[in-house]
Amino acid sequence: MKKLLLSLALFAGISTVNAQTPVGTVVGNFTLTDLNGTPHTLFDYLDAGKTVVIDVSATWCGPCWGYHGTNALNDFYNAKGPNGTNEAMVFFIEGDVSTPTTGLSGGANGTGNPASQGDWVTGENMPIIDLTTAASFENTGLDIAFFPVMYVICPNRTVYKSGVAGSIGTLALLNSYIGGCPSPATASADVTMMSYNTDTYICTGSSHTPEVTIQNNSTTNLTNATVTITQGGNTVSTGTYTGNLASYGVATITCTPITNPSSGALVATVTTTGDALETNGVINTALTVYTAAAAPLVQDFTSTAFPYSEYKVSSQTGKNWEYSSGTMKYDCYNYANTSKGDLFIEPVNLSSLVDPSLSFDVAYRGYTSATPETDKLEVFVSTNCGSTWTSVYNKQGATLSTGATQTASFTPASAADYRNENVSLAAFTGQSEVFIKYVGTSNYGNNMYIDNINVSSATSVSENELTSLSVYPNPASTEVNVSFEAKNGNYSVKLIDLQGRVIANQNLSNLSGTQVISIPTSTVAKGSYIVSITSNGMTSTKSVVIK
């Protein structure tokens, strides 16, 4: 039933190429009339301090009907709406303007339109609105990108939650949103810090110019505001606003550049004359000045403390890669068509590698073979701190797939669900600061996963000197055994952590034949490590986990 959402949206003329309105967007007002002839003005409810929940569905939409069947929205309305605690307001909006009102009661949708899923009205207490024009809703800035889309709006007129109704609209989640919004404006002078907009990941030698967005949270117009940014208790940047900003209006302020920035926590504060509530004018963030990791680099995502140092995820629509049980996941199963997310790993120094190479494991399955999706995975490389990127890997749809299609949300069950990919980085040989990003693009198909990223030399130690390298047991506890076939040479065997620090090192001379070198690990901290063997200036590596 999931694919019905996309295919029928196209049939009905609803755009599916735009993602839903992102969290943090300040919305405009609407006045819409429900099936009983009662008009509803959004700002009237927000100004009364209510959280507003809006479910936009279509009468023909199977996933919409499935969510309707959970009764979560109506139960939430009964508990938190006007007849309950009166903390929230809920609207069910039929958003396909090409289908007539008869579809809401289970009747025919009209010539050329698919059948209604059933009776949407009986037993429902919340206001039900049948849109006659999409603009009457979308002029607020709330997009109808797909069905069912849900928005949770705070009294300060910002989008608090945004996404697929079934994912963000369970009864437990809806109840958890109450109390999460800031209070509506009550003071004559109050300004809030909404967001810190500038990328806080920067390269050595770069300056950093903070840009912030503020909101007038007072009942009168805001005429002045001062932004102060501190690091370690010292002021490193300032900015000012002057003008005539209406209640709930927002403004973007560009502050003075931070020269020679360093890694560490930043505190951005905005205040105004007579500020009634200064605590809502503070945002805490942190600067990260990149330092390229020593090669080889291995990342198997066993640590749950993601994002790791110098790793980040980014998406213009908030549809990011997610850490998922020891892997990184891009949720094409729930992310709307064209949703895109970037995963940046820490930069790596390739200057010590001969014929550098990137390898990683990927797992992906499509949703259906009847209408194949083209969910896509790309890898890009930059040597100038992300100013320009070079594509080194691009697979999508069947080419990306590692298994049979399935209509259930895909989660890898074993190593057999993955395929190992190898990408040459020879074009970047000798570069001391190489950035790598994975880009997932959803075609609303099924989930993709990546794991076991390894940047090392594609050319291992010469076959005349070393063959059949293996590391066992893996995971290890008391010791790691390194087995290889030596060919009359000198060898250096090292155990290295992911920060490039040598934990153990054995230098061996004049070896020939089968070798098994044991490295004690009982006192080594749990985590991921690299076993490195070097001979005649060439290196071969294997990853190992200490548990």
C-alpha cells in the first residue's frame, strides 16, 4: 500500500518533487471552513497558546487510510483539544482539490479519480476541511508534498514537527509534543534566538562569519537587538539588528568574522532593551576545525556516540542519515521522493598511502519490482574543504540493490545483505586533507545502509613478500593473531587505533614462510582498531574489533 501514496499522488496532479516544509519555518495564516460551515483561523488558535496539529491526506490514499485507522489523531483531539485539556487544536484536511467532498463519506470520488478508501467522517470529532484550492493552504508556507503529511505548529508560528503522519503522529508522540513549544508572546519586549545558520565545521586557516536568525517574541514591534557570541567566556563576534520587526517576525543577522577560529563551544546570545526573558535568547553550538586523520582510516560505526568527532550529517530538508545499530541508514522508505542527505566522514591524509582506495559495505533493497525505484547512493571527494566535489561512485535502483525487493521496511539481517564496494582514490594520491561525503537520494523506495568504511592502500605489500593476510579472532578479547605468508623480508606489525595512535608494535627481521604473530589485547580499550603490516615501504591493513 505504501507505493499507492506516490503513484496516486501523481495521478491526482499533486506535486511529489518538493519535500514538506522543514522544521523551524515560520508559517503564515489561513482561514479555512470545515464541513460543518465553521471557519477556522490558524493564528487565532496559536495566539491562544495552543499547539496546532494538521494532517493533510487524500481520500484515495492507502497509507492515509491506514493512519486514519489507528485513530491516533482523533484520540489526541479528544484528549488535548477543546473538549479535553484544551492545549491543542487538530485539523484533518483533505488536500487533493481534484476529489469531491463525497469521497470523505466513502462515496465516489468522481470521474477519472480513484475510489475513496472509506468513510473518513463518521466517528471523527476534529474539524474536517476539504480544500477547494491548494493555495488556500500552501500560501501559509506549508507544502503538500505528498500524502499523508503532518505538521505540528507552535504558538510562535514555527513548524515544530514535519513529516509522514504515520512516523510523527502516533498518539504517544503527539502527546509528547505538548509542552515542547515555547510560550506565546506576552511581554512588550522579548527576543528569541531561533537558529545558528553558519556551518560550524571549518578548515584550518579559514575564517568563520556567524549568521543567526532571531524572532520577535514580544507583543510590540522590535526595534533593536544585540547579538554576542562567546567562546570560552571571551567575546569573539557581535552583531546588531535595527528596524521595526512585527510580533513573531524573524530577521537574519550577519555578525563580525571570527579570525583564526579554534575548536570549542560557542554561545550565541541575543538581547533587546528591557528584554523580559533572556533565557530564550541563547543557543549553544560548537566550532570544529578539521584535522585530517592519519591513514589508514577505518570506521565500522560500532560506537553509538554518533556523530563522531569531525563527522556530520546535513540535509536542506532535514532528511538526514541516521545512526542505526552499528550502521548508517538513509530512510528512503519514509523519506519523500527527491529527499537528499549528506554524510561527511572525517577528512583523511592520503600522503602516506600508495595507490589510495576507499572501500565500504552497502546494503539496499528496492520496494517493488513492478514500479522500480531509483533510490541513489553517491560518493564525492573534495581536496579544497568542500568548495568543489568530484564524483567517484554513483549507483541507484537495481544497480545499487543487494537483494530482492520487499514491501516491508528493509533492515539488514546479516553480512549476506551487504556488498563490499571498492573505489579508487588514485586521483588524490599525495593529498594531505581529503574530504569524503556519502549522498543518499530517496525515490521513496526502501532503505539503504553503509558500514565498514576503509581508506587505505589498494596496493598491499608485494605478493613476493606477503600473501594470505588474516586477523583472528575478530572480534577479539585477550589477543589478536596476525597470520601471513612471509617472503624473506623484514616486517613491522602494528595495532593502531582510529586516531592513528600505535597501541602495539613488533618489528621482525628475515622472516620467511607462514607467520602467526600474537598481540595481547586484554588491557586494550574496547573499540575498533587497525592491524597494519609494512614491508619494503608498502603496507597492508585489516580492521579488528576489541571487545
